[in-house]
Amino acid sequence: MVGLKEKYKDYFKVGAAVNIYTVDTHKELLIKHFNSITCENETKFVNIQPEENNYEYDQTDKILSFAKKNNIAMRGHTMVWHNQTPDWVFKDATRDILLERMKNHIYNVGKKYKNDFYCWDVVNEAIEDKKDLFYRKSPWLEIIGEDFMDYAFNYAREVLPDTDLYYNDYNESEYPKRDKIYKAIKDMLDRGVPVDGVGLQCHWNICSPSMDDFKQAMEQYAKLGIKIQVTEMDLSVFDFKDETRLDKPGIDLLKKQAAIYKEGFKILREYKDIVDTVTLWGVADDATWLDDFPVKNRKNWPLLFDENHEPKEALYAIMDF
């Protein structure tokens, strides 16, 4: 069987999220099928700079070494996020102090990996899901103000002049959040803020989003005139509010999952001129964050390869064109 990256070589890069363990345990799948990888957690603020000016790069370096050895490109995730950011960052911070801490982090990480990452999620999940709010409440917003994203992208561009800089978010296909994401990025572009692309996480499930909504979202984001990446794709076999547990997914469920993957990838191929990379959030079903979210310790099967690293119907579905 031909690899995913080979099948899609005329369309876009195909990526997977990895960690320091899966680059070993899932090595064969990664080498055969993927030409881009994202660190699940290793490049997040709390792991790289757990204490002020104490930078810990060992875990990222291990993954980078694997990527270089196997000619796999690396995308960076993420510089500024309300989550997985150590408490010291916001402690006793004024606007000026927090901007300085943000700048130092972006500068140091940027310099360290200047030629190693082809893109970075500079800001992650800054837009609110709830209809009555625009920005998500966070210490970044509350201490710096609504221009905190402008500063993050400008700092990133200063240290990474040749790297693509992305804004990344989830529920990216749902109305009205997609309108807010679009407006936030368009306003930044109008102000001259260096945003090169929009990252659509695409944490889907078998009930949502509808592929009509996804198509409309792609049309809308395409109007920004910048690149698009799918950054964290997986497809839960449970609706988000469903707390059912299964020993294994039935054939009908796997067929439904495959049909959604097929339609999603068909839409993405239509936008190949602006879609840069499509990244799955994991490699195979034996290692997925959805085993703990939104229901703790519940097995899920959201990816293209099963627990034994064998191809699922979903993989065949996106290869059959």
C-alpha cells in the first residue's frame, strides 16, 4: 500500500501529532505515511520554560532529531495560549511585564529553532465559543488587552522572518465562532499584523460539524487570502455530550466515521492551492488524547489506524480517489 504522504504529494503535507514515546512506538507508521509532525505537548510554554529563564529543550530536541533523520518537517505548537502556561508567567504581571515575558519566550524559542520549524501556531484558542463574548477570557487578554495577539505575531515575525505564523482554534466550522475567528484575523491583517495562515483544529465527531458547515467555513477562511492548515484532526466515534462506553466500535460506526473523513478530505483537496498541511492529532488509536476527553478513561477510536497500527476503513476512504 502506498503511503498517505505519497498519495497526497500533489495536494498538501500530511501530518501527525507525536510525543517523545510515539516517535519510537509508532515510528514505522510515521516514516511511511507522514511528512509533517507536531509535538503534542513538548513545545508548549509550560514544558519549554517551566520556570522563568529556565528553558528545557531536551524533549523537543529528541523529536526534532527523529524528524531530521527521517526527512519529516516540523510545525510548532504553540507560543501563546491560556492553557499549559506556567503560573509564574502571570504572577504579579503588569501589561509591560507580561509583554516582556511573552517577548522573551517567543524570542528564545524562535532563535533556538529558527531553521527547524516551517510554521508556528503563534496564538492558540483566543476566541470565545459563547455568543455574547468575542475574545476568550484569559490572563493574556485581561492583563495586556485586546492587542495581545498583535504583539505575539509581531514578536514572532521579528525573530522568525521566514517562518509561517498561524492563528489556531477549534469549533472553527461552527457559527458564529467561525465569523469571529474570520473577523479577528481579517482585522489583524488590515492592521498589518503578520499572520500567514489560519489553523483549523478539526476535532470532529460523528455528529458534528456537518460537512456543509465545514465547506462554508473553508470558503469563508479562503477569502482571507492566507494559507489554511488543518492542525489537530481526529474524529470521535461519540457525540460530544454522549457518555456511552463501548468495548469496541461496531462496523456501522466505523463506516460512518470513514464516510465523514472521506467527505472532509474531498473538500480539502478542492482547496489544495491554499491548504498547506493536514495534521491528524495522533498516529493510531492506541494513543489518543480522546481516551481521556471529554469522558475520563473511556476508549475512543478517532484516527486512521487502529490499536494494532493496522489501516482502518477511514484510511482507505481518504485514499480512494
